[in-house]
Amino acid sequence: MSLDAVLARIDDDLPEAMDRLMTLLRIPSISTDPAYKADCDSAADWLVEDLTSLGVTTSKRPTPGHPMV
């Protein structure tokens, strides 16, 4: 695939990518506030699902704090 084709695809997919990003950013996953612990977990689940839908092999991993993707 040529660079022009890659750049054209990025441009074509930009609105959808921005929508996905905004969906993630709307999850109130404030990691420094214990009140948002469940939201941090939900954000990790959302990210795993979204990246998997794009063909990326992902997993959510537990840590002593919040999960890592």
C-alpha cells in the first residue's frame, strides 16, 4: 500500500476514529479518585473491545492498582 493510500484511509476513517476516542474519553476514569475505580475498569474493558475490533491482540491485565491493557 502506498503512502498516499495510507494517508487517504486515515483521512477517510478520521470521523469514526474521533467518535471512538470521544466515547473512551467520556468514561469518567479518574484513576486518582477511588470513587471512579469501577469506571477505570470499564475504560479498560472498552479499550480491549475497541482494539480487538480493529484486529489488535489485546488483554486486560490486573495490577495492584488499576488494570492495564
